[in-house]
Amino acid sequence: MTDPQSLSIAIIGAGPGGYAAAFLAADLGVKVTLIDPEVNPGGVCLYRGCIPSKALLHVAKLIEESEQSKNWGIEFAKPQIDLARLRAWKEGVVKKLTGGLGILSKQRHVEYIQGTAEFESSNTLRITKADRTEVILSFHRVIIASGSRPAVIPSLKVDSPRLMDSTGALKLEDVPGSLLVVGGGYIGLELGSVYAALGTRVTVVEMLSGLLPGADRDLVLPLHKRLEKLFETILPNTTVSSLKDEGHGIRATFEGPDLKERDKIFDRVLVSVGRKPNSEIAGLRNTQVKVGPRGFIEVNHQLQTADPSIYAIGDVVGEPMLAHKASHEGRTAVEAIAGHKVAFEPNAIPAVVFTDPEVAWCGLTETEAQKENREVTVARFPWAASGRAVTLDRPDGLTKLIVDPKSERVLGVGIVGTGAGELIAEGVLAIEMGALAKDVALTIHPHPTLSETIMESAEVFYGTSTDIYRPRRT
């Protein structure tokens, strides 16, 4: 095994993958240099992604719940929104977390360089610091954690301040009267929900037949129904053929069946059609690293590239582009460099859409099982039968288990409903531990909670659920 204290590692990119790798490496005694353009670690997730969007989604949920409280006999006045204070609060959350990571870097004696890196060779980097000075440093190993950026549609590129990507939308410069969201994926739906809650009339265009193409349809349905009330229009099977800035707004031209309007003017347009890996790293040609046709850096199960000295993690190595995946890959790469016998081979990576209701899933999905002609049993528990969901006035949720009918192993879990993102981790653990549906059913869950719906889904598999009737499984 390699002596960690004899190693030096450079990590390009200080997002959730990069700083997780840096901190573990430092904990193992490795000399670490972390390089990123920002003042503190955090990356896109903390500065322009996961964290600011969730802060704004929390506000959106509060506004929606204050409206829903009319059902309970409580009415609030229409909220007065101070946009400057809202932006300041969001930015304060970001500053607190990134500042905390800066402190953790110093406590761990990680050398943090604010700047950019270029490969001189497999082990040598030319680093351009924020003050424009350059330094050339050599390392035993390098980890690329350069992340991703919003994808663009060339035909929809318009030189207009009214056109936004996810980064621009999170700046929350104003609350436009109308907003077109191009793309019905999780980023577009999350940001569209924020603007709609603040008072914007939101239209969502999705080229496929339904929202959240990667999720099972029964999980998407409750969200779709709620968004139909929140948004002005949802247009599936529709594309935007052109955008034109007409001064007082952007005119969008649509193509699709059964359209009532072929074009419409919007105050702002958000293009949210996925993300693209940042694999165009300066000097990468001076190494043996290979980049695939979709722009992802090719790695093995230890996250090692075709160049033995270079590893890569996170968005830049492939789907799913999720912060928690990047963090675990970063830790795996560091352990591999330290000589530990490890591999990144998860059985389940949770995905969460932080809309209202939230949608979360892990492991095998029902859609994937159908495509693979794989025999599974789907055990669904509707939240209308959950006492806790009813007390929250949110009975529109659903929890389901994807179970192997022969071995009775839990292969996948899907949840839609308030707090689904907090519940899905139990499903991940069940899959990773090879749990049987019986293990889940026999695990005593607290009452009344939404977590009970996972237990009751397992009981549905056996036909013994207390709160709904299904024929008993023989």
C-alpha cells in the first residue's frame, strides 16, 4: 500500500467532488493542492446550483403553503416580496456555506489556489492565479473535477438580456410578468416553480411527451397535476423553433401538434436543456487522457483515466450529473490513489427533483424494467391512506417498491410527495444492503410519519398492508 504522506495530489475544481476528495486526502495525510476560480471551495452546486435554488424553492413552498392554508381556515394577506432582501438572503446562505468550506480547507491544511490550471504534462500543471501570476507545480497524481455548464441550443442563441440559463435565472434580477421555460427537466421545473410562486406567469415547453423524461410516469403525474395549477401553460410534444428579441420582449415560435398559439411574446426566456461536461481543459492534449464522443472523460471503476497519473470525477465523467455522486467518486479516487482496494460501483444513486411535490427515485425504475423485459413486482402505497399525509393536506403522494418476485429483493424505490427527497435515502440503503421486502416490512417505523409509506409499500407486496386492502401474496 502506498504511504499517503509520500504523495502529493492536485485537484482541478473545488465543487462537491473536488473538495470532498481534497478533504479526505488531507485526512489521510496526503499533501493536497485544490485549484478553482472561486474565492472559496463550493463549485457550481454551492455558488450557482443546488444550494441557491433550494433556498429559493423553500421560499416558493412557503408562499404556496400560505395559499393552501385557506383549506384549514387560516388566511394570510398576499405576500409582499422584497426582492433585494430575498436575493441577499439567498446570497447569505451561499456565503455562509462556501465560507465554511474555506475554513475547513485551512483546518485541514489544504493548499487552496484561486485560479485556473493547464496541463504541461501528466504530472505538471501551469497554474494562473487570480492576480494573473503564474506558477508551475508538479504532483504525483492529478484529479480532474471540472464539473459541467448549462447546455445551449445554437438555434436559440439570442443576444438579449432577456434570455437566461440556470445561472442567470438564479440571480433573480426581477420578477418578470411572463417566463418561457424551454425544457421540462428538473432544473427548468424547479426554477419555473420559484418564479411562478413569486407571481410570474410561466409556460413550460418540453419536446417529449411528458415532464421529467427520466422518471416513471406514475411519479410524475401528481407533480404534473399540481404544476398545471401553478403554471399558466405546459406544452408537451412541443419545440421552440426560434427566438427573437423585439425590444419589449422575446417572441418565441413553437412547433407541435394542437397548438393554440404558434408564437407568443415573453418578458424572459429560460433555456434549460441539460448540462455539458467541462472536459475542454487546457493542455489535456499533453496527457494520455481520453475524451468520449459525448465529451465525457473516460475512466475505470477507480476513476482513473487512460493516463495512470490522472483521475477524473463528477459531471465531467458522465451521468448522472449529481453532486452526491461526485462526492462519492472523489472519495473513491483518493482511496484508490492511496492504495486502497476500492471501486465506484453503487447499486443505487438517488435522484431528487425539489419541486412541490418532490419526486425521488433510486435503483431500478419501473420504466427501465419494462425496457429490459425484466420481471418485477411493483408494490404501490398511495399517500391518501397515510395518516401523516392527510394531516399535511398532501394526500397526492405515492411510494412504490420495485421488487424481484422470486428473491423478494428490493431493486428500486420511487416516491412522489412532500419531503420525498428526505425519504429516499432509506430506499438507497435497502438496495445497497440487498434487503428483502420482508426486511423493510418488519422494520418498525414511527407513526404517524411519511416514512411509514415505505414500510407499507413492502407490506403491499405481501398483501398484508394495514391501511389498504390488497389480496394476500401466497
